[in-house]
Amino acid sequence: MDPETKKVLEENLRLSQDTNEIVHKVWGAQRWARVFRILYWVFIAAAVTGVFYYIQPYIQPYIQSILGAYSGAASGIQDIQDRAQALPDAKTISNFINNIIGSQ
């Protein structure tokens, strides 16, 4: 093998080794970033759960009043729907008006 080819091959080998080292460092950094991202979200979920657990006794009366208002509104809406179905239809009203006008 001539010296020029050997020099090019050695340079290529050195660059490949450098590239391989950099790639391994990037993979390691990504692995640590993934671990810390998972820990970050676990911490946030635990904090939210903990905060809810500790403030639940304070907000429970408000939740009950909201649920009571919702059930009251739902029963009111059902009552309105029942009354709307009990109303006569347009044909019955038209016949009633025609009977009143026709009897005069």
C-alpha cells in the first residue's frame, strides 16, 4: 500500500473514531434527558395529586354545591322538556282558532 493511501485510511479511521465517540456522547445525553423528563412529569403528577389530596377537605363543600346546582339544573331542564311535550301541536291550535272564528 502506498504511503498516500495509508495516510488517507488512517485519517478516515481517526475521523470515524471521533464521530463514534461523539455519537456515543449524544446517545448518553439523550438517555439522561429522557430520564430527567420522566422524573419531571412524575414529579408534576405527584405534586398535583398531593395538592389535591391536601386541599380536598377545603374544596369538598364547593364541589358538593356545584354538583347540587348541576342536579337542580338538570331536573329543571327535564321539567321544561316535559312541559314542552305536554303543549298542543300547531294543528290543534289552528283547529281551536278556526272553531272560535267559525262560531262567531
